[in-house]
Amino acid sequence: MLDSTPPAIWAPTPGPALPRSLCTDCGLSRGKRAGQCGAACQFIKPDYPTMELQVHGRARDAKRADEAFFGPFRAMYRAALRDPKPGAQWTGLTTRLAQKLLETGKVDAILGVGPHPDDTWRPQPVIVTDPAEVHHLRGMRMGYAPLLSLLEPAAEQGLTRLAVVGIPCQVYALRSIERDLGLDALYVIGTPCSDNTTTENFHEFLARLSDQPERITYLEFRADYHVELRFDDGTERDIPFLKLPLSDLPSNFFPMTCRTCVDYTNSLADITVGYMGGEGDQWVIARNKRGEELLAALGDEVRLAEPGSSGKRAGSVKGFAQNTARAAGGLPLRKMPDWARGIVGWLMPRIGPKGLEFARARVEMKAVESILHLRRAHRKRMRYMIPKHVWDLAAPYDLTPETGETHKD
């Protein structure tokens, strides 16, 4: 029974976080289940074959096209809402999927991330029970968000049918404890992760992009090799990736956890919605029957098409691997001369990998990055933290396990 009528939207105050290394503060350590962190954390000893079998009924099949890169799936699409929602990061598809679950009564609440009242870029975990308030979840946030700290207050309100919108490290921990939650229904809508950082670091990054960073209301890394900025007066600005001041950022700008993530595409979600394979639209991966049902429930609201793929990724990934090896070894990044940046920036959207080939490139880059940074900073953890499929992705770039780096050693 409900203790009381739950609010339409509310942000319960989480308990204190326990200090842990390689932690993205998914929220599990902030409540009664803190003792489960060791078994539930993506950054301790992930077991993707077992978890994929538990969630999807089977593990990824490396012989099936693209499952080695993106995890188990039934269908992939290039997608967009026909009626884009105001304030959405793209067209609002992710939050619309969650909203539909509330509208149809399949769930009692959505657990997601909205803007903090003191800083719209800072994430604040919230529980939403009213479909009219789901718009609060639209848009990008930057920083750690203890999403799973919401599980206990949701349970105290008698909310047993939940939709969770989360990033991979949150979803892995959620799936690890799912059977202990006593839920009547759970739908997981995942987004592919992008390298995270603290909200404070993000503000410093914005200040490098504009002399009026406080006026930036929107930032998105697009698959056409540009970052899109929008300002509070309605103006927009596109910046080629090559002209971003990434090499000027401090070495600790991206935390080690995000540099060693092994699940960029959120393979344990029922459905993943992102941008990498969308060629300007959103990229949707329906991973299991629940994911297919979620997408089908929107009917004609969403426009679907087969994802495209063109270009070749090998050169881009190889160059990334060389630069990452230098960074992981403490050497300065090789900077492109300013005169060449405009030329290469013009060429990349035209000859670089696009669609699914762009997504494959990003996944391979993350595999390479994870191995190189763990090899430098946490070599003893590699045998537990790097799944076999990550080694397989990195193998074409001459990255293979050394002695002691796999659990078989």
C-alpha cells in the first residue's frame, strides 16, 4: 500500500556517498544496499555474458553482424519523433518512451535525471509519477548522478512498477540487484554514455568555447564531427571536433572511470537511444521483447528507417589509439597545425565514417582507451575489468592481453 500519494515529481535527498575508487556514484552506496557494490559495480568485476543472458535471454553473438560492437539486439533503427519536443536534446524520443509507459499505466513512476534547481547543467535524480512532468527530464546534464539512490524512496511509496532512464554504469548496477528489488515491472531505457566529468569541470570547458558561457543552453556532440551550441537568445554555433580545445584540458578532466568504460552502448538496457549511428537522427537499438514493445507503443509518433553506414573507420581508430597511448604514457598529445585544422575539419564529415561505421569507430576507440589507461594506472585490475569482447574489439589495433591481464592467467 502507498504510504501517501506520491508527488508528481520529487527529488529525495540521497544519503552520503561512501568513498570508493573507480566510482561514478550510481547511487547504490548511498542506501541500505551499499554492501552490494562489490558484486554490482561495472568497475570491479563485470560479467557481461551472464548479465546479458539474465536480461535478454542470451549473450551477444559475435558472429551476428554488429553484436560484437553494440551488444545483443533484435533491431536497430535511425529514428526521430515526427513532432520534436521543445527542450529535448534531439527530438525527445528517450523521454517520450518513458512518458508513454506512464500514460498507458504500465509503470507507476519514472526514475531519471533532471536539472538541479541551482544549476541546469548539474544532474539531479528525480522520481516522476505524472506524465505531464516528464518534460523535466529532457536535455543533457554533466556530472555524477546517484540515480539508484531513488530505489529506496520509490519502494517506501509503494511504487513497484518502474521505468529507469540511465547510463551504462547505472544500468549495470541496477540489473545486478534487479532480482532483489521485488518489483512487479521494470523497463530500462538506456542512453549510450559520453565521457563524463564533474559539473565544475564542464563549466570550465564551456568557458573555453565561448566568452559568454553562462548564456549557453545546449551542447551536443553530433555525428557530423561538429559540436552544436545554442544560446539563450536563440543563436546557434557549430564547432568542428578538431577545433575543440580538448588537448588543452587538464589530464584529470575525464575521470578514470569514464576513460575505462567497457559498455559504451548500454548493452543491458531494454532499449538504447543515442546519436552515434543516427546520421543526424537518433539511433535506436531494441535489445529484447520489452524494448520492441516500448518502441511499438509510439506507433506513428516516431519515424523509423534502416541505419546507414559508409566510410572506413580503421584510420581514425588507429590515430586515436596512437594519441591515447601517448596520453596514457604521460606524453603530450600531437597537435595538428592550425592551418590544417580547417582543411581536415572540412574533409571529416565528407570522407570520415558515418552511420553505423561511425558508431563502430567510437566503440573501438573506447575499447582501446580502456585497455591503455588501465594498463597504465590499474594493471592488476585488468584481468577482472576488461571483458573478452573488449579485447576482441581492440585486437585489430595490435592491442592484445599481456601476461596477467586476463582472468585465465
